[in-house]
Amino acid sequence: MDSDKTELSKRPIRSYVLRQGRLTDGQQRALETLKPAFGIEYRPEVLDINAAFGRVDSLKILEIGFGMGESTAKIAQGQPERDFLGVEVHAPGVGSLLKQIGELDLKNLRIIQHDAVEVLNHMIADGSLDGVHIFFPDPWHKKRHHKRRLVQAGFVKLLCSKLKAGAYIHVATDWQEYAEWVLEVLQNEPLLENTANDYAPKPDYRPLTKFENRGIKLGHGVWDILFRRK
């Protein structure tokens, strides 16, 4: 029993709860037929990201926690000259994005179904990324759960080590207190500089989601935070 407690105490705090969501028939088919081509298996070794996409000169953008993948697919479709690597733990979201890859015939999108921190630590080479997208992460709004928030000082430092000089981090959230939290964390990282005075205008490449559109009509705010690596 004591050894079990010791092992649990060593486990990192995760920013998500792994739910066994129900797969639709289409998501299941996409996982079976498209994951072999567009999925990258997690391995604790550095990924040759250029080989994964089959080209060298394109910008490489990492998206962490893409949900059901609607925005990810639209961004990849709108920027075929860039390559996008999506990381997500939940199978329905992975299946959904794979299905969209097939429907839209996207060639510039790959998926790793695994914990993003482990992917960053073990698979992403230092100084290899041109950008990172983190859209609508779980705000863990209760104070006792703030330790579960993805954007923390240590995580941002890890991200910075993977970014090229001039690369960007783009966070979007519809929770004001979390926006303030993210802004403060990024401002306190000496390797980053804000592209705006505080919050940035929504970049054209980030599409509005149905949920976001509904919130805006109800008067809810959305905050985009965009920093660059020095």
C-alpha cells in the first residue's frame, strides 16, 4: 500500500481528465483507416518532423489539445504551405479530426494521440517549432484546481526551448480570469515578448467556432494572447 502511494505521488499533475468518450461509426472508421497514414505513434525519441511531413522548407506548427478538431482542420486547409502537428489524448477528437483530414484531403496535418508534456519532452527537438496553438484549454476555474492548468511557468519554459527564434505562442480562451493568468505567466517568461500591449486582436487564421459564435452573441468575451520567442 505504501509503495502504491509513493508511485502515485511521483505522477505529474495532468491538465486533463482522460474520459472514455463514445466513438461514432465515422470516427471509428477514420481511426482504423486514416490513423496509419496521418497518425504518429508516441515514442520517447526525437521525431524527425520534416520526414513526418515529407518536406523541409515548410513552417511547423504544434497544436495542443485540439478537441474535436474543427478549427485545426480549417486552419490547415487555409494554410497548405504550413504543416500542423496536433496533439490530443481523447480518442473521439482524434477520430473526428482524422475524418476531416479524409473529407478535406488534407496533406499537411499529423496527429499524436498522447500527453502533450511527454510529447514535448521526448519527441519535439529543441528549436524546431515555428509556432504553438493552445485554443480554449480547460480553465480549471476552481482555485483548488489551478495547479492543473496547462499554462504554468515550467510548461512555458519547456515550450520556449522547442521554439525557433521569432516563433510564436498563441493562446485563446473564453474565461477572463484564465486569460489574465495566461497573460501574467507569459509576461513573466524572459524569453518571450508580447506582440500587443496586452491581448491581441484575433488573427485571421483562427476561425470562430460554433460555441464561440454563440458566446459572442450572448455577450461573452474571448481573449487571444500572442507572444513571440526572442
